[in-house]
Amino acid sequence: MAEGNPLYDIHAAFWTLLESKTYFTDDVPKGCRRKMTKTSRDFFREHAQAGDYPEVTIVQTGIEGGDRALGCNGTSLRLLWEVWVATGQQPGDRLWDVQWAVFRALMDWDDSIGALTWDNPEGKVWNCDLLNSEDTLLNKQLNREIKGWSSVWRGATDCVFTHSTLNS
């Protein structure tokens, strides 16, 4: 059972899932995993050097929700998120290695993210999908001073919360 705010719990579960896979941790050093936490103020670096790559960041990009059509017991919420990957180099091998590691890890979402529940088993994550990605050499936000491949993976996580959870 998750604790506290479901938005934070889901974000933390993404990182727990990725970091549980040695093929991810072997490709992305600990200092290059840029985590947004409850207390982080500067999780995204404005300047980077070659040793700061490959860099992976997970960000929530939006929320869709409030569908009460699920019946009188609950309401749905869809979290939109992105996994940002920056490689710091132009050859594609590093990009492909990190993309493959992220993809493989996220296929196990139902054992970690999907195991989250709130108050009772009816309040839970019931779907987590990778929707699409955009790969480019031109993303100045992710690459900063270094020209290299970057990728933005978009996804969605669907949750259901019981009215008792929402009102507690």
C-alpha cells in the first residue's frame, strides 16, 4: 500500500522500478539520474559537461481526470509524464542503450507501479503506457552546451481512487 500523496508515490515508484534493473543502473550512473523529489529545488542542471551524460529525468507533464463514469464508488485520474534522456554524444549507441533499458524496465510496471493502492485495493494504478517518443539532436533544453542525441518518451498512468480515499 502506498503512503501519502499518490502523485508523489507514483513518481517515486518509477524511479524504484528503473533503479531495480541492473541494465539501467549500468548504463546511467547514479549522479546522472536527475530526480524531482518533495524537497528538490534544482533537479535539472542548466549547464552540463560530458561526464554528466547519459542523463535521465522523469517529469510529470499534466493531469487529466475526474471521470466519475466509473460508477458511484470512484473517480479516475490520468497522469501524463515524460522520461527525458540526454546522451551528450552524436553516435546513436548510447541513446539506444538507455532507451532499451528504460523500455525493458517499464514493461514491468505492473509489479511496482501497478502494485500501488490507496486505502483499499479499489484505489489503485490500473494502467501505465508508453505513448510515443521524439528523438533529436536539436533539443537544446536537454542537451544544453553539448550537441548529442536526446529522447523524450511520453506516457500515461491511469489511476482510480475511491471516494472514501478522496474524502479522507
